[in-house]
Amino acid sequence: MLVKKGQSSKGSLGVETNASNGCRKVAIRPVTANDLQNLVDLERECFTAEAYTKGQIRDLLEHPNAVAFLAEIDADIAGFVISLVEGFEGSKLGHIVTIDVAVKHRRKGVGLTLLKAVEDALSQSEARTVYLEVREDNISALRLYRKQGYVKTEILENYYSSGIRALRMMKQLKS
Ligand SMILES: CC(C)(COP(=O)(O)OP(=O)(O)OC[C@H]1O[C@@H](n2cnc3c(N)ncnc32)[C@H](O)[C@@H]1OP(=O)(O)O)[C@@H](O)C(=O)NCCC(=O)NCCS
């Protein structure tokens, strides 16, 4: 079962792209089963108490509608994103479940590159809209999402176990 971050304890497809961040290349590739432990470690680095567990991440990656990418800089794992295609034929939605960038690789364009890659893949899977949830006090993520065109659609009270609210944000994808 898929649970939200902070609740109790949180096949890939895709494109291969390279994006220049000015000095180093961010290489994007689909996540494989061999990446699991690295993703778990990165998730803990990014979210500590609210981190998805190894089992939850495995379940997400094994979900038939999962779309997940990993970012590397010079073969070092810099970040990852996991999303799901939800809904039905003709009304599909992309749900970005988690996006994590290693502390040492932040502000290099990794998050933005992952977001663009997953949006492209969701669009190819015929999702017309993409949505996500974000802590209302997560300034860096909120700025990233706004920069990429996401708008707030809903406030979710007590979304996290800490009692913190989440914002639901949404973006229309180009067909
Ligand atoms: C949020 C996160 C994914 C951003 O990743 P990143 O690779 O550092 O982001 P980018 O370098 O691609 O930044 C893109 C834009 O996001 C915004 N941004 C990112 N980090 C920011 C920060 N610390 N302060 C302010 N704005 C920030 C900026 O608008 C930035 O554009 P700019 O560099 O031209 O100003 C990263 O900080 C992270 O992993 N945080 C912990 C996990 C998390 O909160 N994930 C989101 C859960 S909803």
C-alpha cells in the first residue's frame, strides 16, 4: 500500500537526457532494481523522520505504473524522482511521489532536471496533468515547483504526522 510521507514510518520507464548545469553534466536514467539501497540512503538523507522506508520505496518502484529516474553527476548518484501514473484511459494523471537531491549536489539544477524528465515521461504516458504534495514550510521545493509552473490547488491539513500542512500543487502538461 502506498502511504504518504510522515504517515507511520513513505518498472520504470523513461528517456535518457543530459542537461548541462554550467560546469557539470547531470545524466538522467531510469531507476533499476539495483539502485534500491542507494535510493533508501538518499531518502534518509533528505527526509530523516519522514523518509519512506525501504519496503515502501521497493513497493513504489515495483508498482506497474511507476515512472522513476535517477540523476548522476560524474557517476555519483545526485538525486532521484518517483512518480505514478494514476487514473484511467483518457483521464490520466501523473503523481510525483518523491523527489530527492543529495545535499552535496543541491543548487546545481538536479531537481529541475529530474522534474523535467519525469514530466516528459508522464506526458508520453498520456498524463495531461501532474500533481504533488509538499510541506508548506519546504521553501526550496516550493520555489522549485513554482519555477516549473506548478500552482497551489489545495491545502491538506495535518497531512504529515508532525501536524504540518501540505500544499497540493498541480501543473497541466503539454500534449
Ligand atoms: C527541493 C530539492 C529537490 C531541490 O533540488 P535542487 O537540485 O537543489 O534544485 P535546483 O538546483 O534544480 O533548483 C531549481 C530551482 O529551485 C529553487 N530552489 C532550489 N533550492 C532552493 C533553495 N535552497 N532556496 C531557494 N530556492 C531554491 C530555485 O528557484 C532554483 O532555481 P535557481 O537555482 O535558478 O534559483 C532539494 O532541495 C531536496 O532534495 N530537498 C530535500 C527533499 C525535498 O524536500 N524534496 C521535495 C519534497 S516535496
